[in-house]
Amino acid sequence: MSDELIKRLQPFMRKSGVYKAFFGAIAPEFASRDELLADIRAQMDVSTATWGLVFYEYEYGINTDPSKPLSDRRAAVMAKMRATGKFTAAMAHAIVSAFTDRVKRVSFTGRIRIQFDGLVNLNLIEVAAALDDYKPAHIDVEWDLGNKSPLVITEKITAHQRRYHKVHEFRVGMKLLKYQSEVVL
């Protein structure tokens, strides 16, 4: 860095020991300034942001979870950025593409059909949540993971069926709940 500064001097000043010592002393300061500016420039783009990602999440109303990987947090912000206007197949494609580049095709004919070309490490729960934020509630989503992708379910789902007494059946001292059954999926 000090060589770059010395080259900017007049030719007769370049040989001076005073200037060489001065520029040698301030060169580390310029280097750290350049590193800080590069870091700030990186925060201006969601795809390279690290500590600045919190501001994007705040702006788009996303709950900040520092335990999530940066790639997942960036994808959630980019999905929010892309989802504006009327919901279309192109918007669904843009939202899902924020999470992965393996989207083969998105069609929208009464339901959203998303076809992937072999998935690797995609959190479908987060993708589905991002789509649910923007799609109309009455439209279903159909996932086609491709022939090569195994679907691994990591969470169990419990469905409860509760039957309550009707008003004309209800008597003093009775419990409101008639019976309850539980099924683990």
C-alpha cells in the first residue's frame, strides 16, 4: 500500500526517506479502512450480507434466528423481496428459487405444482412457509421432488380428534368433551 502512495508523489519526492517512513506508517491504517469498506459493501447485498442481515430481516418482518445458517436466512429475505404484486407462477418460481436453484418448472392451474430436478439439502418446511405467506389460502401446493430425490420426514405429526357434547345432550356436571382420539402420522 505504501508503494501505491509513493507512486502518486512527484518523481523527486519518491526517494525521500521522510515520505517513505510516513507512508509506511499510515499504510496499515489505509489497509484496515479498505477492509472495513469492503465489509460494508458486502452488507449492501443480501446474497453476501452477514451482520447486516438483521436489518433486512427487520425491514421485511422476518423474525431473526441467529441459530439458522446464513444461507437459509438470506433465502428467506430474498423470497420476501421477490414476492410483490399478484400471485402468479412466476412469483412462485421466484420465491422457491430463492431457496434453491434446482427448480425445474412451476405451473399454476388451480393449484401450484413445483417440479424439482433432484434436491439436495432443501428445507421444504421453510419453502412452504414462504409460499404460504403469499399464495391465496384456497390454492394447494403440489411438490414433485424428481425421481432421484428421497423424501425423508424428520418430524412426527400428531392428529387429535375431539368430539364434544351437543347443547341438547349437555347436563349439569358433565364434561364438555365427549371423547378424544389421537393418531401419530
